[in-house]
Amino acid sequence: MSEPYFTSALIIIEIIFSLMVLNTLRKTGANNTLLMSISIILSGWLIIVFMMLSNGFFMATGMHQLAFTAGIAMPVVAGLLAFNFNKSLSQTITNIPLSHFLKLQYMRAAFGVMFFFTSSLPVWFQYIGGLGDIAAGIGAYLAVQYLGKHPDRENQVNIRGNIIGILDFVLVLMLGAGVVLQTQSPDIMFDLIPLYVVPIFILLHVFSLLKLRAPLLQPAGVK
């Protein structure tokens, strides 16, 4: 797939995924102010990442591996801080059923397929990343089906539904930052995936697994 078409398709899928996240928040009690705030943050975040990649920001830092890793980690940290200090957000996320978290993980399969439509990555990395994401999406789907038949085993389903996705991220991010980025610039449109949707998926994993110890880990001020 040529780069312009690939970039356009990828951005459209990312926007669809963002709308799915917002719709889930709306269904579980997010008010209009919160939804608008998150919409603005996600839109601004996607635009900023696109502009940074388009202008070669990460390579220009002279420490592109570190800068790229920070670009993934910072949104995750910001999301966790928002969860702990924003009562409206934390209450909304706490209300999200496990099945909704897992259904959002279905989209991992779509992004996994996109791995195979770029020539900017080593073939071996395409297979590891692409097949890993597809497996994570399928695993989440199977977990939801099992939960429907065994609603009394939510904790077990929670672990099974998240484990493949987490292991995939650990492996792919380590290989991506430690191996792939040693020999090529991260300033390609394909990196819209790790710099935008990967932090969102990581937060979904974290918030989903927090339900294993709820209400012990419920944020302060949330009843």
C-alpha cells in the first residue's frame, strides 16, 4: 500500500477507535463536559503526533529511541494521573463493565492487519507485531464469549482476556525500541500506531485489570 493511502486508512481507523472509546465512556456515565474534554485531548494528541512525525521530530532530538519511548510512556502516565485526580473520569472508568473493556481490545486485530501493509518495517517485525495484535484481538473476543457463558468467572476472564495483549506489547515495544529503531528513523507514518493507539490500549489493560481488586483500588473520593 502506498504511503499516502496507508496513512489515510490508518488515521481513519484510529479515529473510529477513538469514537468507540468515547462511546463506551458515554454509555457508562460520562457527562458532556468530560466527553468534550477527552474528545479535544484525543484530537489534539493525534494532530500533534502526526505533525511531529511529519517533521522528523524524533530523529531531530538526537536520541530518537529515548524520545520515541517517552512519547509512548507520557500519555500512559497522564492517563493514570487523570484517573486518580479526576473524580468524574475515575467514576466513569470504574463503571465500565469488563466486557466493554475487552470489546475495545477487538480493534487490536484491525491494527495488527495494518502491520502487513507497510514496507517501512522489517518483515520479521511485521509478523511478530501483526500476528501478536491479531491474537490479542481474537483472545479478547473469545474471553467475551466465555464471560457470557460464565459470568461468575469474571476475574479469570479478565486475566485471560488481557494476558495476550499485554505480552504482545511487552515484546513488540522492547523489540521496536531496542532493535528496529537502532537502524532506522521512527519518523514514518506507521508510528501513528505506537504513538497514539498503543498508550490507549495500555490504559485499557490497566483499567481492566484494576477491576480484579475493586473496590480496594477505587480512587480516593469515589464511592
